Amino acid sequence: MRDRILIVDDKQSIIEILKTTLEGENYECVGCASGQEALFAIQRERFNLVLCDVRLPDADGMQILRDIRARHPDTSIIMITAYGSIENAIQCMKLGADDYVTKPFNLEEIRAIVAKGLEKERLRRENIALKQEVSRRYEFSSIIGKSKAMQDVFERIRRVGPTDVSILITGETGTGKELVSKAIHFNSDRAGKPFVALNCAAIPENLLESELFGHVKGSFTGAIATKHGMFEEATGGTLLLDEIGDMHPTLQAKLLRTLDESKIRRVGDTGLIPVDVRLICSTNKNLSEEVRALRFRLDLYHRIRVVEINLPPLRERREDIPLLAQHYLEKLTADHKRPIQGIEPGAMRLLMQHNWVGNVRELVNVLEQAVLLAETRTITETALGPLLGTVYAGPENYFDAEKPLKDTMGRFEREVLRRALESNGGSRKETARKLGISERTLYYKMEEYNLS
């Protein structure tokens, strides 16, 4: 279907020149010689782009601009002025115009500006459609996906959410296991009660028992007061034990006893405390292999795996990438107060082709870098290419599966800061402003990463 252009000018000769020029580019054009006629046209028809004179005999072009923008936020608007006034141009842009031209105009310039305006309109329209598609069909408690695999995940969440069964969520790092656990909690009868998460791999083995079950005062060195554990904090609600595969076998036995009896014993205490908790566990390990290797108890494995939900890696559900990219782009531009309007087709192709070893977490990180470093109002292929090239490729490989996540994220953060400082000529003030952080924070980060 051809792009439709509305031309609004009180001089019929101008309308005819513009129609002839633009119809030669295979656009469908409609001409209006007055403001009232133009307003009537945009009420009954939809146009991809409007060329409108600032001065009309019966209306103010600025008001027409406002009306079009209010009715059709994705339509591109180019204002025409005979005066070449910079004040007029600035006012038009503030009111939402995409560009302006001055009379007498060059027809080649008109062709180029119209092509650029139509590309902006198409990007806005695609972004609006994607956003509506996400909210209508493919979003489930902040989990996004239209792929068959993710629709199966959503269906499992709907089925098991209202129950109290124990659930095991499996999948690679960065696939969104905690998001799924929260979705299960908030789609259950326990939604109004606490959701408590504990990363078993992040806490030293000698402290994990205390974190889970609590301790009494004086039970060990440093226990200066009685402390409630995660089971007590989550009573009535849901407890997520993340990276359950890293739990020591001795503690696995105590966890199994707690699940069987629905009671806990604080470290250093003799009494039992009843708890009412719905347990969700997650892991990026293959627990059945851990069982065969005698690193994970078979009885506990069956106890926590009444239902298993497996999250596929992003590279196996590439059709979800545009939805995810649009969702996180909007979130990141709002968080960082950056005027990014969309992702250009070439850049989206790069996102679709990338391997995403770090899954959704890596996608978000790449988009955040792109948003922070963008020099245009759209994410371009040229800007995105180096970010994807440096994430998991090349001699200075940022990703190392043997190193902690903190180290990997630190490398990303250092690179963002380095590039931002470089692009701003080393100005701390300008760099801090563009990154949306204070100069004091930037100074500390520069010290931390040895950036001068």
C-alpha cells in the first residue's frame, strides 16, 4: 500500500507542484487549500505524512499541527514557511513537527525530507504496534514472549499459580527465572503475602543455614541477637531458593526435613517453629546430572520438582527479540531520560542474528549501552554493531563463564564510561549529565575503574 501524504497550502500552484513531484515518487497525495478543509480531511482519513503551510487564510498552521499530533501521534508533520524564520522553526519543532522547509524550496530537498519523515512515521507506527501487541497478547507479569515456548511457559504459570505445589524453574543464566517465580506468586492466592528470594550461591555455606532458618542469640560468634530466617519472613507467602543446585548436601537434608514437616529449627535453638511457605526453586544446572554425580539428593530433587518449568535460551526464541527490545528500550529511555524513539531495521537485524550467550540479561545490557551512547534519536546499525562485536567476541572478550557476574558487568560498565568520556572530550560534567548520574558518582566510578 502506498504512503499517503496530505499537502496543505493556500496556493493551488504550490499544491500542484508538490503533488506532481511526490506522486512521481509513487506516493498518494491529497491537496487542501484551507485549514478547515485540512482538519476535515484528517478527521475522516489517515495520512502517513502532512506537509502544512504555517500561514493559512482561515487557520493557524500551528493549531493544525497540534490537532494532527493529538489525533495521530505517529503521523510525520513537515511545516512550510515563506519567511525562513528560525523562531517559527523552533516553535514548530517544540509543538511536535518532524521538520520544516522554507519557500522557495528545492524539489530535491522536498523529496529527501519527505522520505526521512516517512521513515520516522514507519518507525513510530511499528513501535506503537509492537507496544500494543506486547500489552495485548505477549506480556505476563513482565515476562515477554510470543514464541510457542514462552506461550507454554505462560500456560504453566496459569495452571500452577493457584496451587501450592513446589516448582522447579530451570534455564540458563539471564533467562528470567526470578521473573517467572514472581509471576507464579502474584498469580496465586498468596499474592498479598511476602515474596522472599534467596540466592544460595551468593551466601557462604556456613551462613546459609542461618539465612534460611534464622538463629538465636549467642548460638555462634557474632550472633548478638535472635534473627528470623527466610522461611519465617516468607510465612504465608512464597520463598524462592535461587541456584538451589549450589546448596551443600548437609543443608539439603535439613531443607528436606523442613519441607516434610512444615517446621523449622533456628540455629542454636531446640524448639520447632511451624511455617506456611510455598517453595519455588531455580537453577541453571542440570539437577538430574547433579543427582547422578551424588552432589544433589534424589529425595529432595523429587520433593522440589513437583512441576518443572524450563525457560528456553533467547537464541532458541528469536521471534521474541523485537518484543523484548522494544519493551526494554522504552524502559531504559525513560530510566535514563534519553530521547530515543526506536530501533532502525538494520540494527534490529543485528539483534536478531546475535547469539545472546547471556540471554535477556545480555540483551538489556547491550540496549542500555546503546541508549547511553546514542548520538541520534534512533538506535542505528552503525552504533549497535561495535557493542555486539565487543560483548562476546574479539581478543578482549568481556564474557568469561569462569568469572563472577560482578566482574563481567564491571567490564561492561567500564567500557560504557570510557566511551562516554571519550565522546565528550573527557568532560566529567557533560559525561555525568548524559549518563544521568552525578559528577560525584562518575568520579568514584572513574577511580574504581582507573579511568583518567
